[in-house]
Amino acid sequence: MLHAPDHLKYWKKESNPATGEQFEIYRNTLMDLGNPEFDLERYLSDDYAAEQTRRLDLRFRFTPDPMGEECLSYYRSLGLKKEMFEADSFFDRWVLLSPLEKKPGARYPLILIFHGGMNTIETEEFSDFFAETAGRDGCMLLYPQNTNADRVLEILEKVKAAYPVDEERIYVTGFSQGGYQARALVTRHPELFAAYAPAGNDLYRPFDFQNVPYTEAELQHFKEISVPFFQIVGCREPNYHVPRLQWHPRKTMLQDLRERFPGKYDDVKPGMDFGPEMGPDPTYPKTATGGNASTIHPAPQPGEDIPRWALNRVNLRLELQNCEPRDVETCLGYLTNPDTETHAALGFYGDRDGIQYFYGRKHYIADVWSRTGLHTFRYAAVENAPHWPPLAWAELAWDFFRGFRREAGTGRLLMDRYSS
């Protein structure tokens, strides 16, 4: 593990000829990934930044040849085998990481991991570091490039048919767009999953990433099945994902960036990062001519009270998780008189909440139990972190996931720990 300030040499091409230029480009985009309160110099100064530096260096080295010997050897050192399937088609390809040595008769948990918008499999694969968790604790990881539900379900059936998947322990997570895609998949097919963990996005939307509303029947079925929910976000994301009663909704990510950085993003269109030869990204909404459009970001009506609107989103999510709502007036009081640092950061309270440290950085965490005593809601926000996969995402998500399984035959959700 790197420690500050040793990591800073990676961020300049003079001291890091191999990947320094990519670090310099990434540094220039970090401000785009944060809100106006984001402190870039502080962000880059500590052991959290040093660990992100280590991961970025791997990503920059491995991405050009993601199935090369250097990359495969790295995974073998973690006890994992990497395979890529349907690699001839960019959007059809998918990656599976599985234990290098599978025990006879053993079944392994499976985590589906969805990349962020306009990203490749490799962007997430070498940023989230679920691989280290998988190698340590023995589970399988599935990364699809096309994260639409029909394609994911097709791949999932192939994996279950060919690999020793513990079908009681299938989980799904994703960052940003991938989080919305994970949410859509679980909302419409909740019986397949034991828990889910959207990261880097808002708490509640009444529609999916393609702007298709969830039906009342889908939402009621989801609530009846009960799928535990964990979310992790940065405290300095551009549109204030954390419900800190300062919500700054936006219609689209590009609109927000164009307003904050005039001229910089004028030529950017959804999905164009893959290049015109790839064709339109199937995960984005479509225009009338078949090109990529933008997903809609929820926003309050003109003149609507934003803190109350934001708290309503919290309570809508809690209701779907069959949890008691938070008292709005109590939470509004945090605007002027927060009683704890966690309540000040999150803007709402849990049944249990507090602060944990990962890589020296504060993580504000709230846990809520359902009306039936299940730990179906956990929320975490990372101090001074922008819109990028949080370093503790894998560790916290896996810690949450492993407490749940969906019983074969009955479909009942069973909680192995976190009892009330």
C-alpha cells in the first residue's frame, strides 16, 4: 500500500513516465467530478488519495491490454481467474472473475458489477477493487459492458449454467449509471437477488435510466419480496447526492458541466466516448433517430421547498425498503442545529448511525431496520469525495451483502446477521 506523500510522484509525467500523463489528465477532470465545495488539494493529500493512486496506476497499466499476461498474472496473485466472453463485440462482451482453485462441490456467491456512464468494463474493474475482496473471501464477479436488464439476465443464465454459482447469494451493484441500472434490474426482478448496492447516485427515482417509469405493480412486488439496499456516495458529488438538505438537482450531467465550465463540454454527446464506429450505446435512452439521448434527473417543481423535497426522496426509498419514515421536522432541524456530525453530513438519521474511517477518511453511515426487523437499509457518505467509485465501496458492500441470502425453493430473504 502507498502512503502519503509518496504517492504524489505518480501524478507527474516527469517522475512517472509510464502512467504520469494519464494521472495529469485525471487530475484535470477531478474538479469536474466534484461540487463547488470539493477541496482538490486536500483530497490529494492523504492516505485515501495514496490508495486511489495505487488503484489508478493499475488501471492505467492494465486497461490497454485487459487480457494480457501482466493483468492475468495480477489476478492470479489474488487467487482469481479472469475470463472475457463474446469479446468480438464491444457492447456484448463481458468479464467473469472466479476463484482460481474451486473446491469440489462448493458454490460461490456472485456479484454483478455495472460500470458508470460512458465507461468501459475496465474503468470499473480497476477502480472498484471488488477483486481483492473476491480473492480473499471466495466469490465470483461479473462485469457486463451492456448493463440493460435483458442482456444481463441472458448472461446470468449462461454463468449459472456453466459455473458453481450459489443461487441463494446473487447480488448486484454499480456506480453512477451502473447504479441506476442495478436498481432497475432489482426493481423488476427482485426475486433473483439477495441484496443490491447502487453507488454514486440519488436515493430515489420513479423511473429507470431509460426514463421508463416503474409501474405500481413492479414497486409493490419489489416491496413484498424485500431486497436489502446499501448505497455509498461522496459528500462532494456535483449534484449533492447526499441528502444534506442542500440538494442541487440537475436535468442532465452535461447541462450541469456546461454551466459550470463554459465551452469545455460543448462538443460532448452521451455515449460518444466509445467512438462512432461502436454505434449508439444501448444503455442510454434513444432519440427518435436511434441515437443516444440523456436520462432525466428528478427535480422539484419551481418554488418547491428543496430540503422537504429531498427528505421526501429519503422517505420514498425507506418505504420501498419497508422501513419507517424519518421525521421531516427533526431532519429539517439539522439545517441550523445538527446534533451530531453524521446528521449534519447526511441530513437524516438512522436507527443506528456514526462514523467509520477507511484509509484515514471519514465515512458517515446510517443503518435502518425494516418493520419486520431486517436490516434492509444502509447508507454511507465519504468525506470530501467527488463523483468517483469510493475506495471502501467493495469492502462495505460485501460486508452488507454477505449478511443476506435468498432461500432456495421458498424465495424467502434470510438474514445471517445484523439482527435488530
